[in-house]
Amino acid sequence: MLRHSLLLFLLLPLLVASIVNAAGEHNVSLTLRVKVGADGWGSGTLSFDHGITLMGYHVIGSKSPVGILLPSHPLMYATLPDPLLWSKLQKVALLPPLTSRMDVAVDIIAGKPSIIVAVPGRPGSVAEVKLTLTLRDGDPRSNKSAPDMVIIIPGNSTVMEYASRIASIHEKAQGLKVKIVTVDEVARRYAPTDTRQTIRRMGLCSGDKVAKEYNLSLALSILSYVRHLAESGVKYLLLVGGAREVPPLYYCSPLLSELVYEREGVIATDYYYSDPDGDGVAEIAVGRIPFSDPGKLSSYIEALEKWVEGGSWQKRALVAGGAPFATVFLSGEEAAARVSRSLADLGLMVDSLMLTQGNYIGTRLNGYIGRYGLYFIMAHGTGSSLLDYIPGGYWNYDFEEKLHSSDIGYAANPAVYLLPACRDGFWDTDLVKTPFKPPSLAQTLVSKGAAIAYIGFSRIAVEIIDAVSLVDGRLSLSLAGADGLLAKFIDSLASSDTLGEAWAKAVSSYLRLPSSRYRAYMTTGEEVIGELVAREAVFLGDPAAPNPWKKPGKSEGESVPTLRVKGGVSLGASILAEKLARYSHGNLYAVKPVNNTVTVEFPGACPDAVNAVALRRAEGIDFLDVVSLSTETRHENDTCWILVKTPPGNPSLTVLTTVWGDKIAHFYLLAAGAAYNPSDDALELHGLDSLGLVGIEPLRVVIGNRTLDIIPGGLPAASIPLKGAHGEVRVEPLYHYESLLGGPIVEKEYSKLLKLFTLIVNSTEPTKYSVLMGQEQPFNPLQAKTREGCGENQDTLTVKAAATTLTAAVTAWLIIRQRSRRETGQQLQNTYL
């Protein structure tokens, strides 16, 4: 009798009881299990097919670990290759909602009675919500004869012919009842909604801010008509035509208007056609074919016919990404890795292009078009192209073009494209001026039949990094902006009949999350970031296109083993996520290399592939360069051993990119520490950059209570002669930046890291040259004496101390100079764009 449709994050509910009362209502008890993300929140939907009316619900209780509050100062970026804009975004006052309460709502999503749940919990855990639902047999729609799908077209007989072909495809393949109406019919039968009230309540732009040719009155008439369709229970709405022919509404963004320019903040949106009552739930699944040209319509319809027919290419997916925001989180890779695990659970075979795998830099993506059924590419957009960041230090970084609209031809097989890139979803080029030369990437993909659906963003797509989670080094990143919405679409595929239904569920569950309700404050106004994200998001294509990846039932889980390290020090995630220290969770390992090798292990089988790199960083998270490392894999006694070669001159921060079937996971660790070399009577130091927040601070070597040597800043490794000295030897920062910039949370983790740089050197027993100290070694205060020497080296060390003062001054000047040059480069880059 009941059919349960769930997000991937919302596992199959447990039907506990069903009792029919005198009114014919069914009381059903359910337990919903929701996977909690890295930011401490999870959300999902439970939908019922037509034939059931959802009368109400009652929350019995919940079983979930304690939730966490969202960070008050997350990192905000934009998927535009403009570091200057990133800097502006991170200076905006951004405040989260102060809530840790569970949120449950009942509404219609894509024509189906649905429950939407948002629940807090410990990152990575599974939260349970117990509900009692009251259901009644019967169709909740006010108009039982209403169509399943409506197509709105310009008053053009040629377009009518193509719309009829689309209707015929859905009627034959899916049994949908389809109605076609023209904008002229809509204007005659439905009066515009109250203009002033609607503009104020929805944050819309007045017509004069858009273009002289913009027909706001017709757009408001369409909104009136769509409200009628929602009340009638229509599932799908397809708009055929550009912004002049079938006008959208235009949303005015204070954030983009102030930080970029006013025209960038005028955003074409079909969002309100999906959510006509403005309650944050998409009652109708809306899509748009943004042209009426017969040749382009013919190409798209041929692609739709092929999509409905299906084929083996739909079982394959490509994910790609690197480090678009130049952080050591490698947010592009991590987003692609998370998507790979979700798609693998849906039964797709996943290929990947990643910076750490060595197959991303220098690779153009046009050769991959037509080979897969789904593409997820985390990169920057300019409107007509995709670009990504290529590391090269402070001054010599670059952006590489991955795809341009001129590269795209007619594809053999259509696909779903998920791109959080800025401007590449720009489709209203027939009405407004663009900051690039049209057509956009999305227009080209859809018009040439390469995309059955393009899901992305038409203007400046905002991204927020608001939490970092590490479980024994395995990274999980919370992306609460543009990528967060696309992630919800992928999670919704398992429970949706069509692509449009999955999109409607994604938007509805995304807007339920507290992380979508960060509020930005500017001099010209304020704005909720999630509202901006949802309104500039586009679904270009047919929303009733069938979903070939529906997979009802329980999620298989991520099934990625846990990394283990022997002899290392477990550090809190704050040491990696220093700018988000208060909102980081879990741990990673710091390991002392033995013979320039770090060994890690996984229980059971080895990964199908493993790549290791070292990341050069500064200021905690800024990603400067990447160094490839060689690895060796061994399997013994049901344990997989991975040996990573870490030459002394390499950075300490090491990333393992592992592939398990079609699932990808990143593991972080630090290769650092001190060892005694008895043959040379020297202290061998590895991974010194791990002790510096900026990366070029000087360090000192202390034996007992005396300073033995000063190590200039910027050296990743050093060999320090001991000259017969023995006792407790330790290496520590000369100046204590962490307490100033990272605070006590970061300082605590650095004190643990110092254990790897503390030895007891015993000249009488040279074989016992290294003993790991049992207690944490605190930082020495800033006023510690640096002039105390060792015997005859007193004068030398006095000179070194003076040199160190000069080094500190030069270091400060270099930092300022580097930042100045970097900003100059950013301004030049911005001018070029």
C-alpha cells in the first residue's frame, strides 16, 4: 500500500505499526535514519506516491549524538578564478543561525506528499528520528483530472510541434499526462500577482533593473498560473524558450551587487516557479530548455529519446577536481571523492581525474564528453569555460582551462552535468548583457544534445567551508554553499523517479539545513546565503527525464577501511584546519619517518590504487605546491601495508588518495620528527615545516636548558652536529605564533607534535639513541634565553641570536612583500577575467 522514497542519506524507514481508525486514517510509526555530515547536520526526505494523503505527524523522539553549533566565522569563497574576490568574501560578516534543534516539516515535493527532516548529531554518525504519521487513502490533489506535467512555450507554432514531441515521449515511456500551454494563454487567463508585495517579499528586482525588454508582468502571470498548478498537484513544469520569450523572475542579490557589481546581482531564477508560495519547499519540479531555435530543439529531443531508451554509458560516471580555492583541504578533490562514494552506492562505475592522482593538470575535458552518463566537475567557471587552480608557490600559481564552449560538439550520448562553477549556467543571454562572450557552457551542452540536464549556477556561485572532520586522517569536508546543494541532488537520486524530482528534493532538503541559513551583512543590506544559492541554481533540461539510477532500499555505506599507524602521535584535526580550529573534529597521525619512509596499514585488502603527495603550505591552510611521492604496497596476514617514501627535503603534510572499487577516500598525515644518527653524531630533522604556522619561522635546537643551534626559517629538513653533547634534545619554534593566531586549541596539538622532535641522546649507549617522551612538551615562552651557549660556542651563539633577530625582521618583511605581490597578481588576474 505504501511506497517509501528516500534520499541516500535517509535510509529505508522501519514500518513499525499501521492502525486504521474509524475515519479511514492509518497511524504509521517510522524510524528514520539520517547520516550526519561533517558540519554536524543531516537532512533528507520521505515521499509517498499519489493515492496517499499525509494528514500529519508526531515526533516520538530522536536518538542522535549531541549536535554542534555552526561556526561563526566559516571560510567563504566563490567558484570564480579570482583570488581577490575570495579575499573580499572572507571579510564579509557572516553569522550562522543559533540552533541545534531538529526540524521536521510536511509538504508536497514534486507533487508527492513528503516529510523533510533536518537533524543534528556527531559528524559521521547516524541519527535516528522516530515519527508517527497519520495517512489517509486517496489523492490529495484538489483537481483529480490535473495533468502530471505542463509545458509552457512561446506563442509559436513551430515550438508547439517540438513540445508535442516531448509530450509524446513522456506519455509513451512513462504514462504521464502532459498539457501544453502558450505564454499568451497564461497572460489572458491569469492576472499578475501583486507586483509591489511580491517584489518585496521575494526579494525580486524591478523590471527597470533587468532590461527594457523584460516582461515582468508576464513573469508574474506565470507565477499566478504556477500557484494554481501546485494546488492541483502537478509534478513537472517545463519552460521552453529564452528570457524574452518565457520570462523568469529576477532575484536581486545584495551580496553580489556590493562585492562584484550591480549587474552581477541581478539573477534570472525559475526557483519561484518551483516554490510559488515561497516556503522553501519545491512543490513542482521545474526545468527549462533555454532556447526555441528549431535546430537546437531537434538536437535536444533526439538526446531525450536516447536517454529514455537508455544504454550502458548511463552506468558510468566521471568525477574531477583539484584545489580550486588553493587550500590544503583540496576541496575539489574531496567533493569529487564524496560524490564517487555516493555514485558507487548507486551502482555506477566511477572514473576520476584528480590533482593528487597526477591525471588532472594538463588534461582537457572535451575528450571525455559522450562517454559517461553523469559528470561531476568541481572547478571555476567564467561563463563559457571551466578553469582550475594550478599550484606554483606564492607568485607563480596559475589557472588552467579545462573546457571551453567552443570545444563541445554533438555528443554521441547525453548526460547529466553537475557543475558548481560560476556563470557557466548563464542562460538568459537573449535579454541581458554578459561578462563573457556567449554562448555559455550550459547553453552549448544542452543545445548540442550533450546534456540531458545541466545543473549548476548562472551567476557567482558562493561556496562555504564550515567544518573539517578527520577520522584517523580520513578527510570529510563540509561544503555548505553551491556544492552542498549539488551533493543533495546526488543523494536524492536513489529515491526519485525522475531527474526533476531528485532536484526538487535536493533544493527542499538543502534549504532545511541550518548551514544554508548563514546570513551575510553588507553596507547595502543583508542576505541569507542558502537563498542566494537556491535562486541562482539552474536546472536546464527536461525535469521529467527518467532517472536511471533509482535504487530503493538501504544504502550500502561507504565501506572504506580505517587507516592505522603504529608509533605515531594522534593529533587533533585543528592542526590541519587552523582557521576552523573550533569547528574541526577527529584526528590525524604524525609519524616519524624511518629511513625516509612512513608506513601505514589498512585491515584486510589493499586499495585498488594509491597515490601519495606532499603538500607545501603556508599560513596553516594555503596550498602552495604539490610533490609526488613513490609508494610500495604489501599484503601480509590479512593486512595491507603501504610504504610511502618521504625524502628529507619534502614538506611534512602528506596525502594518500586511495581507490576502493569505485570509491575514493583521502587520508592525511604528517611525516615529521627527529632522529639521532650515531655514525655522524648528528640530529636528523624531518618535516620542520610542520612546526611553523607561516612556514618560514626560525626554530631552535635545545639540549638540556641550553640553545645548541638556530635553524633558519623555511627549511623542511636539517642535520645538526651534536659534537658529543648528550641528554634531552628538543626542537621548538623560536617564536610562538600559534598562541597568537591559532589560540589554545591549536597550541595544544602543536605541543603533542613536539614529542616527535624530542629525543634522549645517550653517548654511553649509542644503540638506544631515540626515546619518545611520554609527556607533552609545552612551548617555551617567548622570553626564553637564546644566548646561552655550549662551552666554547658562547660567542658564536650570541652572533646567531643577533642574526635570528635580523631573520625575524626579514621574515616579517618577506611575508608582507609576498602578500603584496600576491594581491597584485590577483588584481591582474581579475582584470584579465
